[in-house]
Amino acid sequence: MKSRNNALEFSTVGSEVLSGTDAVTGKRYGALQVVNDAVLSAITSGTITDAADLLSITLPAGTVIYGEVSAVTLASGVVVAHKY
């Protein structure tokens, strides 16, 4: 298994602030950090088991979801999506 320093990996490729309700697709995120309470209406991930369970619930500010995310849609809130 390949070992990586996630903090370094995230910082070298940047992040995006997501605050609208348009679908964000074709991305490569390694973590979603909730800045303001958020609700996801869609998420596509190859590594988060049962990712659909995250939909339509309020994720409180401070929550960090780790895993490969290639698409996400917010219903509300603000999320910082960390690229990898």
C-alpha cells in the first residue's frame, strides 16, 4: 500500500469553495470540509461506502469527509473541496 502525507498532498494541488447548488462533476477531491452546515443532494465516490447515506441530512460545520469524490451537489451550505 502506498503511503502519502495527506496534508501535504492536499496543500499542493489546492481546494475549491463550493457554495452553489449546481452539480460539480469531473473533479478529483480527497476530502470535503463543511464550513457552514451543509446538505448534499448528490455525491459520487468510488471509495466511500454507502455514500448515499450522506444525502439529505444536515452535515454540521466542522465535519470532514475523506475519500475519493468525483462529483458533488449541494442543496445548501458551504463546503471546501480539497483536491488531490
